[in-house]
Amino acid sequence: MEIKQAVFVTSIGQISQMKDFGKPEIAIAGKSNVGKSSFINFIANNKSLAKTSSIPGRTRLINYFELNKSFMLVDLPGYGFAKVGGEDKDSWDKLIGSYLTTSLELAGVALLVDIRHDPSPLDLHMAAYLEHYGKPYFIIATKSDKLSRAQMNKQLDIISKAFNKDKSEIVPTSSLNKTGKELVLEKIETLINNFNKNREI
């Protein structure tokens, strides 16, 4: 798969505003500081597609992007930022959960974790949530440029063990060094193809 077209479509802040574009959706989930916006720009070949910020937790909306006029990337609000609490956090969590359980076009989820750190309880909770509801997902380890090859391999072992996944199922990426894109796009294409096949049955 090669991304030749990528555009921002819309943002929603309430589940009642959820859109159905009639195209498969790949959701992007992860903690607030995992680098989701940079990852989206990297994958889409558009450095200004998703707004990046040095302040974690800025994205509190669900953002829809159309790629290749054939599928949607859906950027979910980041979870786990300490300064978000109370009613804001509750509504935020409900927005994420409602999307994941009610979207009719959800083909799968790319779950992002920071390769420099062990997966957090929230990361593991998200994976368990997706498995409970039968949502296909794969794991992306961002910021691989921050580690040496030996350190990266060690962290991949830790991440794969934490999620009970084979090490080969974890995709290390770097938006800075432009690595990992081909494998990510392969996995996205597989999710979309499986989704379309199941819809035809």
C-alpha cells in the first residue's frame, strides 16, 4: 500500500456526532504523550495533516482523516494524561469507548506504545478492552530512534511479553528516521481486506 492522498475531514466531541463515511476505519489509540499526531503525519506522508503539540492531552476530539479516498484513519483522544480529571476524563473515556463499540466501519486498531517505556496499566487495559470486544488490533512501538538496536530489542521483548504477543507482531517505528512505515501499511491493508471480506459474507 502507498499513501497518495490524505486529508483531514472532521472532528467530533460527542458520540452523537459520530460519522459513518461508508469506508473502513483504522483507529489510532494510545497514551497522550505517545506521539500519535507525528505517527499519523508520518504514515500519511503529510507533516501538517495532524496537529502536533508539545503539551500532551491536547487532542480531546475524535479526528477523521481520509486516506487514498478508500479508508479512514480515526485519531482517538489520548488517554492517561494526569492533568485531565473529573468530568473531563469521564467524558473523554466514554467517547473512546463508545466509538470502539459502536462504529460499524471499524476494521481494526493501531495501538501505540512508547518503546522507551514498559507498557502502562492503561495500555494493557486498552488491549484487554479490544480483545474483550473482539476488535482486531496490532501494536506499534513509537520513537524507536531514541534507543540503540540492543536497547530496542530488549524493549521489544518486554512489550511482547506484557501484551502476550509474538515479538514479530510488534512494529517499531520512528517518524524522525522514517522507519517502519511499510510494515504498518501492510498490517493496515490486511485489516481492511479482512474487514471487507467479512462484510461480504
